Amino acid sequence: MRKIIQIPSQNLITAVLGIHDNNIKIIQRLTGAKIYFRNNELQILGSKRSVDKAYTTLMRIITLVSNGASVKNIDIEEILDSSNKPKHTEERDPGSGFRKGVTVKSKTEGQQKYVEEMESNHIVICIGPAGTGKTFLAVCKAIEYIKTGKVRKIILVRPVVEAGERLGFLPGDIEQKINPYLRPLYDSLNYFLEPGILKNFIRDDTIETAPLAYMRGRTLNEAFVILDEAQNTTPSQMKMFLTRFGENSKFIITGDVTQIDLKDPKSSGLIHAKNILGGIVGISIVNLTKNDVVRHPVVQKIVDAYDKKARTF
């Protein structure tokens, strides 16, 4: 088995490897894995058990040194010892690279209600115009859940609604085809994660991004799942997505009903879900308004202008 860890900073490399690669030698001796460093990457080879132990240890070391700590031999042994605890008692720390000093606070009453509803409900549907922080606050809460071990993975989902170019004619494999649709989610993740770390999280499946169609047939347990741009789902797609809900999971659904790209805007699964799910315990529907826009002031004026124009039709 092989796993790869990318280390973006030269200072971080020196601290993680240790003097004369001493940290790596200790980890190899205690885990039985083989570890090689080349081109800013650590390659870990060995049995699944040894590779997993070495990978977890290295990711935790990266977290420590990223936060300014020095790693002594005893630290490595304690990290390895904690990794041997049963999973149900282990504090999950995917380690690595959560940006220091990044704090996010709700800036409006609507945003505060949204954050509170995410904490207290299984499923939250958040509807509002651009700039209200629907997706950003959901990603923030997802990062919090993964750091504190409340979930084991983050799944970011978007419907792929073609506009002009059909996916089949775009160059590249399926990942390259859908990447433009998922870019806004990556932007939010990169706000909270150190450069290069997102690739590691995607590689080890801590963070998964996928088009909505790929959710069919799955049951999503111990996951924080965000369905973004949900106004572009159909009612059948929304039902399919909602019924993927599993044990110890959190589903956040976000969308802007003024930006529906479906051929028939009245067929939006987001609007349909809002109309039929409001009375179910454990499901909350949050409506943000132009008063919750927190982007550049010009965004507020744009939203106002479009609202005013819409009322004249």
C-alpha cells in the first residue's frame, strides 16, 4: 500500500523530517513503514496497517509544527500511542494544515440563525441571494465538524447544469469536466486549509467532491454533506439526495431561487423541498435576504436592483 503527503513549505519540511531525518527514522522504526522524501512529497510504503499508522502520525506532526510547536522524540511516541487507541475512543484529527488565526463569525441576525440551525438539526435548507454566506458558512461548519471528530468526512455536491457546452464535448476526464462546477467550493475550502493540504484531504477521502448524479445508490454515514446550487435540482433529484441521509450525518442544502438555470424554473427541487418539508422535526428551512448580504457593498446594490426590476414584471 502507498500513501503520499505533499508538504508545501520548505520550513515545514525541515521541521517535519527532523534533524538528519530523525523524525522519519523514528516513525519507520515504530510503524514498520518505509518513508521516502522527494520533490516536496513524503511517500509511505508498506502494509495497510503500517502505512495508516505512519500517515496519521505524520499528519499530526504537520499540525503541530504548523502551529509553531517543536516535535521531540517523546512527542512522536505519544502520537503513535494515541493512534493505537480503539477508533470509538480516538479523537479524530485529520491533522495538517488548518489555517492558524482563521475565525469566522456570523455578521447578521439571519446568518446567526443559520449557524444555530446547522448545529441543532439533521438537515438544513438555506435559501438566499448571492453574498449571504450560504455556502461559506456551511463549509466553515463542516471544517469545524471534521476537526472535532463529529464526522469522518466532508462531501461537497453540486448539480451539473449545462449551459452552452455539453460535458461530453469538454476536454479531459470526468474530474476535469466537473472541476469548474465545483470551483466555488474549493475556494471556500482553501480559505480554511493551508496551501496544498486540500489535495491530501481529497487523496485520502477525508474530503470528497462530486456531481449530484454520483450520489445515487449511496448511504452517507458520519459525513457532513453540502449540496450547493440546489435551485438547479429537479424534485426527483432532491428526493434522491435527501434519501442518502445516514447515521451521524449532517446535510446542508443551499441555493438561490432567483438564479435557477433549469429550462423550467418552476420545476426546481429546492422550491419543491421548501414547500413540503417545513414541518418535519430535524429539518430546518432558513431564508436569508438582501439584509444578510456581507460581500462588497456593490453586491447589495446589485441584489436591490434585480429585486426592484423583478417587481415591475
